[in-house]
Amino acid sequence: MAEALGSSSAEMDLDRPNLEEYLPTDSIQDSPKNLHLRDLLDISPTLTEAAGAIVDDSFTRCFKSNPPEPWNWNIYLFPLWCLGVVVRYGILFPLRVAVLAIGWIVFFSAFFPVHFLLKGYPKWRRKLERKLVEMMCSVFVASWTGVVKYHGPRPSTRPHQVFVANHTSMIDFIILEQMTAFAVIMQKHPGWVGFIQKTILESVGCIWFNRTESKDRGVVGRKLREHVQGVDNNPLLIFPEGTCVNNHYTVMFKKGAFELGCAVCPIAIKYNKIFVDAFWNSKKQSFTMHLVRLMTSWAVVCDVWYLEPQYLRPGETPIEFAERVRDMISARAGLKKVPWDGYLKYFRPSPKHTERKQQIFAESILRRLERK
Amino acid sequence: MGNASSTLTQYDIEEVQEHCNYLFSQQEIVALYERFCQLDRNAKGFISADEFLSIPEFSLNPLSQRLLKMVDGLNFKDFVAFLSAFSAKASLQHKIERETQLPIIASKSVIFKVYDIDGKGQVTFKDLLEVLRDLTGSFMSEEQREHVLVWVLEEAGYTRNSSILLDDFVKVLSSPGLKMEVEVPVD
């Protein structure tokens, strides 16, 4: 994934609600006393904030995957664990690869004929392609022995609605897709994932964006709106966090999905780390390695909750709407909220926040100066 | 990343603890090591400036550039020594003992070093102006900043051309005392 670093890169206009509500603004106390040398020399509050950030910060915590507690430490547990490794890598993994391979073969041998032969019958073609994609996703889920429990009413295919979910890995999409053929908005990937994106996902309806292009947002916004209006289009699934988070926290939702003027149906996904941690740290491993890790574990266990559709309330801004839906999803899945934009993984924060702190400090000095 | 404490032996922990004047407990040093490994992405043995700046809270601190000069490229031992100025014990130490009896007070010496970034051993008017500029940005004019500094310096008995030493810092910041504490999250 491309990493854009350094202050020379374009400043991201990170739209978010009032960050000052979350960050400490105690850089200067509001005291009516006169100004002394001590007040200017004492930079301890600012230094404390910086040191606090070095020691622990709420943003990096979102992308940390805690290694599981080892349990294979004694004389009988260790051989059991070794046996487990043999079974997982020697028996389960080849079996699963075989299942996946067969699944792909069946899928392609059905998909391409349908795609080309039924060109004249768009309705039938769309229906069949949807079913095929759903089937392929089920094969994927089976290939990592996915134990997925769905709660709530299944999504219906009708226009003027959009689905939003928290994001942990690209398998979120597969897990949801096996139940309903969603259209999705995705970052374009290289490699075999990109190939699949181009050929198959186009059939269910996909919108591409490019994180590094800031002008892209207007274009994408328009495409989203067009898609939502279309009667025959598959329901649109959006991951408003914009990046994969470790399933213990949620980062801020981008407002794009919430200003389309339609119903927003939240979906909460929570993975059980009992056998494997499903968090995909895209900086640390490729998607292939991530899949291999899943396929060499016993099972992937997760819960999916389809929550009640939400509408923009009168007087509510899209950002407030996004935060409200984020509250719902975080509460349902037991995730903590942090006030950071997920794109800070790739870009530096806007200098607006530093400027705000500077403004507070400067004004307090000037105020006390006037009092002398 | 794996289990961090398995690569840090008891000897290492004790060495680091001694280096920071026992201001951190052994558990805190282990926790700091995990944090160090998390920030040092390719296990180089030090954290680069870029990796510090990838912490959004640090990046938007007005003094981040000055602090970067102090922490960029530090190995783990020096990293802990730097942070020891912010340990709860450092503040407590100087609360129990009288300020004048402690040879160098860790927290005040960090503040001094942030001002005296080029390590001359004294803080000049130019240093004070630079830090004030970092803290106020474009919300105060240069004349206003100079005016404020000259005013508070003269009130405290210094002039514009005075050089301020560490002892002066200790004296000025002694009353009513300094609170500069950071908590190390220990699992």
C-alpha cells in the first residue's frame, strides 16, 4: 500500500468534529494573575503532553495486535499443541486449499459463460452473477472454517439505502457478501486482488477510489449518489473508517456515506480472537499471508449484527450523524471510540490543531499583558 | 512483534534501570521496551524522527520539532533516560527533598535542554524567543514576543543580554513547584 509521508505531501483536509473536546487543552491555566518569567519558562504542560504521546497514544493503540497468551507451556500441553500444529498445517490446510481451488474452478466455469452468454438478458445475468458471488464467498468462509453468527433482519435489496460497517480486514467484505451480494467501494489493490476486483466485483457493482488523490473525493461522492438512486443496483456497503482497525477500537467515520440523503443501515462486526486474530495489519503482511494465517488456524469466529436503519435527523449535520452511527456500532460490538481519522496512518495531522494550541497560549499571554 | 520481554534479559533491565537513576520500576521498563519496539518499525535499535511524527498526538505538539532533536536516534537506554524526567518518582523525589539539595533535578534539566537545544550550557534571549515562537505561532507578532520577554526578564532581575543557567531555571521554577508526570501503562 502506498505510504505518503513527510510534510511535503498534500495536507489532508481531515473533516472531523471538534477534536478539542477529546484532547487536553490544559496547556495554559486560566489565571488572572500577572505575567511572570516563570509562566513563560514553564513549558512543562506541553512537554508532558508530548512525553505522554511518546509513551502511549490512542491512535497507535488502534493498530496494535496483541499476541495471544501462550498456553503450551507444560509437559502435556506442549505435545498437544504440536499435534495441533501438525493437524492444522498438514491436514486442514491442504484440505482447505483444495476446497478453495475447487470453488474457484466451479465459480469461473459458471461465471464466464453466464457473463458472456446472457448479455442479452441483463436481469437474469445479474441475478445469477449475484448468486455465484455469494457462493464463492461462502467457499472462502468455509476455507477458513468461518463460524459466523448473523443477528438481526437480513439486508433487503431496495434503493435509497446504504450499509456501513466497522472494518478489521478485507474478510469483513467476504463475510458480509456471502449473505447478501453487496456492491462495495474499495481502494484499488495490486496483484491478484486487483485482478479479482476488476473482473468479478465489477459485476456486483463496485466503485473505486484512490486514497492519495484528494480530488477523487468529489468524483466518488457523485458516483455514490448515482448508485444509491439506481433501482437495480445491489445495496452499497461502505466501510467509513477508511482503513483496517484492530477490532478493539473504532476510528472516526468519514462523512461521505452519511450525506447521501438516504437510510444508513449500520452493521457491527466483532471477531472472537479465540483461535486467530482476524485483524489485517496491511503494513505488516500482504493479504495472501493474512489468508494463509487464517487458513492454518482452527476457525475464524465472529458475530455480525444488522442494526436498525438510521436517518439524518432534522438539524443534524452529516458528521454528527456519522458519530451517532459510530456510537451504535461501537456499543453493539464492544469497541472503544477514538477521535482520530484513520488516514493518519498514511498522512500527517493537519497543522490546524497545532495552530489552535498556539492560539490559546498566545491569547492568554496577551490577555495577561493587558492587565499590567 | 512477539513477546518483547523475551528479548530483554534481567541484566538488560537492571542496566537500563541504573542508567535512569532508578526512576522507573522494572515493570515500567519492560512496558517501555514494548512501546519502543512498537515505534521502531524495522527493529533498527532506535526510533527515527519520522516514526515519532507518525504519532498524531506528538506531531501536533507545538514543541515537537525541538523535542525531536533530543529524541531522534536514541537507543533504548537513552530513550528511557529521557523519559525518566517524566516519571512520577522524579517529581516525588524533588517534593520530598529540598530543591537546593538535589544536584540536577531531572525534570528541570529537560526543560533547560529544550531551551538550550544546541547545548551551549546557557539559555540566551534568542532561545527564549524561539521557544515562544513555537508556542504562539502566528498569533503573536515578533515585536509582541520580544516585548513580553523583555518585560518578564526585567521583572525577574535579568536583562535582554543575560544568559540564563540551569541554576537560574531551578530557582525560577521552584515555586510553586512543577508537575510533569507521565504514566507508563503496565499490563
